[in-house]
Amino acid sequence: MAYAGGGVMINQSIHTLDLMQLLGGEIEEIRGSIDNLLDYGIEVEDTAVANIKFKNGATGLFFATNSSFGNSSVELQVVFENEKFTIKDSILTRLNENGKKEKMIEDAKLPGTKFYYGASHAKLINEFYSCIENDTNDYVHVKDALPSIQIIDNICDSSEIKRELKMEVLTK
């Protein structure tokens, strides 16, 4: 990681993992696989996949790669017994009873070709500075990142041992 900084999970898809945990709840176990599909000499994964089992009985499938030929938006889909919601291209859609996608809301987009990286980074950074200036602690704390880092660690460890791992709750 001397040059890459981190792989696809930490650099490109950390917020997708955040959202999966936020929507799915506590994770019971993970079975993951990481690899380098392209041969461009980096020492970190360019592709990751994981089957996630949540404590509430829900399951999730995570897939991330930066070895694709194009520039694709993040897609997050939540499927219920009678509903399906999708976030893609900063638009939340619902599959209605007639099987047609209906737009529910659209988020702000950054200009440029990689708008899906999110307009929220600048907003969060500015809010953090505001908290410092106003001596408040209403910001995202480091401890809030620990569950996502733990998910990444478990996906990597599971890939290495080629079996599922129970999620242990971090207490620090």
C-alpha cells in the first residue's frame, strides 16, 4: 500500500458499506473474496465481493470493482417482500405496483464525470470546521468509522481463509 493508499473497499466503496450496515442493521457474519483482476502492479485489491448476513435475518450482496472499462455510478438496492428501492445516479427510485420505476427523490450532484462520489464530502468537511469554530461535537466521530473498517477487515480475512466469519463488535 505504499503507493495505492488503499484498495477498492477503502477508497471507492467505504460509503456503500456504511449504507449497507445502516440499512441492514448489525451484521452476524460475512463471507468475502478479494482479488486483483487487472495486472497494473498495485498491492491492494481492485475487486471485492461479500455475502453479508444480518442479525435480523436479512442478507446483502456487496460487489465493488475499479477494474471496469468505464465510469459507473454506485448502485444500492433494497428488496423487501412487496417493494424494491434503488439508488443509482443519485436518484432514489421505487418499483411501483405496475412494475414501473418511479422517482422518489434526487440528491445534489457534483459537476464532472464522477458526480457519484457525492456532494456530501465538502458539506461534511465544512460542518466539521464549523464544529471546531463553535466548540460543538456534532460531527462524524472516528469511532463511527470503526464498524465499516471492521467489515473491510472481515471481508479480507474471510477471503484469506475461504470461509465465513462471525462479526465481532468492536468496543474501543
